[in-house]
Amino acid sequence: YSNRVFYKAGNTSGDGNINGLKNTWVLLGTPNFHKSHPTVVAATTNPSVVAGNLTINGTVVWANGSPTIANVVSAINAATITGVSADTINGALALYSDGTSTANTSGDGAISITTSGNAVALINSLGLSTGTYNCPNFVFGSFANPPYWNSTDTTATPNGSVWLKTGATGGGMNYVIKKYNLLTNLWNTLSAPVYATENAAIAGLDPTNGGGNITAGTIYVLQNPSGSSTSPYAGFRLKIRSVTGQVSATGAAVSSTAFTNGSSFRLSVTSGGTTNAATITLGGTGPADFVSAVLSANLPNLTAAVNTNGSITTITLTHLLGGNIYLSTIAGQPNIPTQAGFTAGLTNVYSYSAGIFISGFTYLSYTYNVEQPVADPSNGTLWYYSDPTVIDIMINDGTNWKGYQTGVTDARGYSLTYGTLDPNGVISAAIAPTTQTDNTSLQAGDLWLNTSDLENWPNLSRWNGTSWVALDNTDHISQNGVIFADARWDTSGTTDPISDNETPVAGIGSGGSLITSNYLDLDAPNPALYPRGMLLVNTRRSGYNVKRYVQSYFESTAFAVNAWSATTTYLAGQKVLYGSNIYVSLQGSNTNQSPSSATTYWSPLTQSAWVTDSGLKDDGTPYAGHQAQRAIIVAAMNAAIEANTEIREEQF
């Protein structure tokens, strides 16, 4: 990957947005970045413009008659001055450069304002001053090399310029690269210094031997992946050493007449902190002529050889000290590196702007995240979810299980609406609450989890408008009762239970949290078996129990799912069988959208799941906390004893 750095252009891109960059992300160092911020802004806003002319980078621009600031802007843009555009900022003239304008030297990116004839009056009326102005710039540099951009410096640069400080010293960039150690199960931090070029990296990592002492696995960060010294852009690419010692590359097969006699190309090799280069001219048409010409250049630490394997002939180039070899074409000459069989994609062969190069570094493959990557646990892995305050509750509306704050009117007449009931869902507190968690008044239907009584988790009460009424967790029959079962992990069935963030239980409206979502997993209890008003404590997403990780739990062979039909209209959360896979509908009014291609309508159902393993007591209440852990241990011991006939023999 190339990690690029962007800047969002704002109002400084101009009142008229002439360059079309307002509220646009621009890559630092590119022409769009340079012209997203003015090079020079006149001092006078909404000026009374006096007719005349001014000269910009040698081009005379006229404002005749009774000009306005808008006329001046139009005249400058109509002049099509290379790299220059004009706009206004809060009514003042603003001049922009895209970095290719020429004031003194070709493509210096500057804007020169001079006078001729009666131009002084026009410039004065605009609030401009003559002089040369550098466009906003971008540079890489360490803390020890700050750019010379002050107004008194020879390279004075306007606001909007960016210095990307490389290296952690002085508060600069700090790439943190970690590698997983399978033996210790730890992520170990690796060194990742930043270098401007690969040649600089070789010299910095192995200053005495030119690359041969750089061990395989060494990492560095390459700044400016464009490779251009005149037009760098803000980016970084991570590279890793693939070999230790000599660096070689062998080209593809070449014919006995692959080359043109007398043709030339450029060849260079790194040597310590320098590069040695030569123009190579071939004295024949065959592979041996290519090798002979290369060796005749006497470039240090470079060898070349012809390889023959039956009818196949190839050429090998080797840097004896582990440095880089560069092959580039010459204008008007054949592409000799390609004729020699060297193309990007071969082992140790890569492309660059002038041709190809051979290197012992390759591009690092990695995952980027602020949190360490995780792997799926083994099938059957147990997890004790220790937080007793995490609890997801649904309610039976007479037809389905619904999120507790989805606007249901329950059997007691309470309106269970997000924004009316407590925004955090169930109120967790050690004493009876007198207000909601945001200090607003309690509402009929609010739920309270008594955290002072974890032995009887979940000790739940419901506010009836005047007092808290305790719920009976052993009542699995009446509309005031509670059942405990796995019902869902997220709001859509598409969240990976290991690598994705957990969906919030509460705190977000419009289905953003479980309490405002009606989504159900395939193994949720049948709502038709329970009365309207009964609560369902979703043990899959709730805490204070032990769960078991089950791979491929929601398989099509384990659950009865209807096949997809093009004529059926599906609601969000409904599942279908398509081929051998289960898909879940992502939105309502889903008709005639094929699950295999309509990715905005369908997503494969996440198959692996956490399944509550600590179970229920004989009275239908859950084993929770230490009771849940003990239940798992007891079950495991019982299973071990039952499976071992010897331990149950009488003589023991």
C-alpha cells in the first residue's frame, strides 16, 4: 500500500471556487494542493478598481473601461497564464499557482507581479504589491531540517504550506510496525526508519558494506513513492528486505538476436552512499554481447552472466554487496532492459519512472489498524463476558420480538420509545434510580438493573409511573414475565463477532443500537409461544455469562430457511437461501434483487457465533457471574467422569 496524506480545501479555494476544489480532499504535493490555497491575496476587499494593466509572469493583463473586481478576475483567467488562476476571497483578489507557473525559472511555481505604463493605479486600487510570490509548498524533512519559509527567507512561502516532519523525534511521524510472534503470542515492535530514497535506505541501514549486511526482514519506510524530486507528493510506502547478502535477478528467456548492434541504455549501481552510472553500448545482437558490454563498464560490485538451460537462454545481473541495480532507457533507443528479459514482476525486479531496477527490498504486505489484529478463536473456545451492566432486552408485541425502545406499546399501555425512555436503555445502579441517566424524569416502562444484587442477576424492576415494580425471573408464562435465550449479536446479522466492533446495546436511535433494532438471529425463540408484554433477555449479547465460540453455527444445513424468490418482497433482517448460502436482507421493499449481485440489498449472513454455554437453572433463570463459571467447570468434570470408566471402578 501507498499511505498518502490529504488536505481538505476550504474557503481559501476562493469565493467563486474557480479551481473547483472547495470542500475537496487534495493530495499534498500535487497541483491541486498548490492551487487550493492562494499564492497571494490583495489587501483591499471589494475595491473600487481603477482601469489599467498589470503584468503577471510576463503576461500583460488589461482591465479597461470601468472595471470591477469580477472583471479583473475574468481578465486574468482569460489570459491563460501557465499555472495561474484568479478568484476572490471575501471580495479581495486572490492569485493561485498550481506549481507549474514560471516567474524566474521554468516551473518554479511562483507568481511575479510587475508594473508597466499606467499599471500602478490598477495595482494600488486592488491592494496588490509588486514582487515575486512563491506558491504554497510541500516538503519532507526531519526535525533538524525545517524549511526556510519565513518572510525574511529567500524561499518565503505563504500560508497553506505543509512540512511533513519525518521521524518521531520532535513530534514527527512515527510508524509503529508490529510482527506477531507465534511462540510468545505477542506483537513485537519493529524498527521502521524513514528514508527519502531506497539508495539512502541502503546507505543508512548498512553504511559500511553497501547492503550486504542488511538482513532479510529489515523494514524501512519510503517517503514520496512518486520518486520525483521536483514534484513529490505526500505519501509513504513500507518496504521489507527479502534477501540477505547478494542481490540477483534473472530475466525471461531471450533469443540469440534479441538486441540491436550499437544500441545503448543507462546502467547504474549503488555503492555505499553514492551511485555509479555508465552508458552501455552493445557491440552485437546476442545475450553474450549484452553481458560483455555490461562487464566492460567496470561498475563496482556488479556481475553479469548468460545462463543456458537446453534451448532456453537467460541473463542474470548480480550486485555482490546487496545494493541496487538500475536499468533505464535512452530516448530514441530500443528498450534494452525489456529486450534483455527484465520486466517488473520477476523476482527482485521492479519498475520506476525511467525503467526497471533490481533490489533486495520488496513491498511489505500488512494490515493497518489502531488496534492489534485478531484471529478467530478455535472452535469451542470459551469466553467469560464479565460485565454485568451489558444487557440487551426485547419485548413481545404479540407477533414478534421487538427492540425495547422501538415504539412498541406494551401490554401495560406504556409507550416504549427511544427518546422517551432512558437513552442508555436499562439503568444500571446499586440503588433505586430517581431520574433517568441524563437527569430527566423517569417514564413508565423504564427498566432498572440492580447492581447491588449480582447473585440474582439480572435483578430487574420496571417503573410504572410512580414506583419500581420488581420482575419475577422465574415467571416464564405471564405478560409480566421474562425468558432468557440467545436472540442476536448485532442489528443486521453481518457483524463478525471477533474482528468487528460490538454493536452498542443502547444509546443510539434509528436502529443504530440493539435497543432500537428488531433484528433477530435464526435461533431466537419463537415469539408465538409467549404472551404479549413478556421480556426476552438476549443472553448472546448480554454479559455476565460464559459463551462458546461455534464456527459455521448459522449454516443452511442447521436451520430451515426459505429459498429466495424474485417475486417476494423482503423486509430488512429477513433471511433467504440462495444456492447453498444464507443471505440477510439489508433493507425493506427488497424485491427481485439477486443476493449474489445486489450487495446494497443483500449480504451473506455471518455464520460463526458466540453461543451461551453456561445455561439455565431448573427454574429457567440464568447461571450468571461466578455461578456461570462454576456451571461450566461442573459440566466439564461430569463429562470427564462419565467418559472414564476406569475412574468409576469400585477398586478406586
